[in-house]
Amino acid sequence: MVSQAATRTRHVRDDGRGVRRRIREIGRRLTDLYGAPERERYAPLDELILSILSQNTSDANRDVAYARLRERFPTWEAVRTAPRRELEAAIRPAGLWRQKARVVRDILNTLHAEHGSLTLDHLAAMRDADALRYLTGFRGVGIKTAACVLCFSLGRPYMPVDTHVHRLARRLGLIPPDAEAEDAHEILNSVVPPAERFAFHIQLIRHGRQVCRARKPRCDECVVSDLCPKVGVAKGRRS
């Protein structure tokens, strides 16, 4: 049986709008505007925990929380065995600190039990689908968080879909208007060429923060406005 996401992917690819050509043109214009993105790599476990801290908060808050965590606990083993309240206090700037501390601790305990060491280096030998399945097997790790590990740490041509990417992809008509986050991951990783996925992800985030905002998109300042059907954008919000 063909999945609903697969059917939607075919629709997006074959609907006559030249989706791949539009993606390349959108990417080119955004790169001209913002410059080519750089990829900063962390070890897989570092990237996973950094991505967990980034959930439902800003990059600035995530970075403060991560820096405080590494300063207070210089090794992941120290994090694993730290008193719960001390761990929560270290990551408090990221918000949802009790929940995130519990997720981080569970992951570290699981890795310790499975491997006797705190590492995710074994992901390098896995296929993308297997690595995603393994990572999302941890409580509190969704497809977007797992995709960040593949993209940013392992250098795989896999495109994470955060709230900015999801919103812009919908407005740009790259995914169906009702596509949920998991469907959006599958669709975009099918229609965006592998070599362009990392850059396209970064450029959509940049554009989502600066121009194509959630509440008041600045369509009159948008360099891809002529390529955008503005799906879901109310007329009164285009300035």
C-alpha cells in the first residue's frame, strides 16, 4: 500500500509546477541575499543533546544552556551521574528544563547500558533510515531532532524540517497545505536535491526569521515573492 506521504510527494513532484526548478531558484536567490551557509560539526551525541535543548526555544537560549551544561559538567558521564536538580539548573535557560533533563539523562543511561560508553559514533555505519529509526527510538527525540544529527553531525544529505522550514515550505507551495511535520520531512527530502538540502534548510530558516515571519510576513520585501503562491497568508498580513 502506498503511504499518504508518498502519494503527496508524487503530487508535489508531478503537478506541473516545476517544483525542483523553483527550489533551485529560491535557493539561489536566498543565497545571494544571505550568503552561503557554513556547516559547524559536533560529535553525534553532542549534536543530539544540543538539538534537544533547542526544542521550543530560541538559538540564543539553547546556546546559553549548552554552554552552561558543558561548563558545569565537562563530560557526558558527569551529566549522566549529576544530581537531577543540578542538571536542571544548568539547562534552565533552554526552557522545559525538567523535561529536557529527563530526556538527556534517559539517553545517556541507555547508551551506557547498551554500549558501556557514551557515544553515538556507531551511527556513522548505519544507513539513513536505520539511523533515524534508532534515534527516534529514544523518548523525546522526534524526526526533526534526529534529522539534525544526520545533517549537521554526520554530514548526510538529509533536510531537517523545523517550524520555519515547515511554514515556508507550505507558503511556497512545496508541500500540501495540510501536510504534517513528518509528512513534510518525507516530501521535502524527496523533492529537494540531496546536494542542496543543507543549504536550503539554513536559508529557509534565515528567511523565516527575518522576512517570512509567522505572524506578519513582509511579502513586499521578499526576494522570492514572485515564486510564492502565499498559501495560507491572509491578504492583510502581506506587509
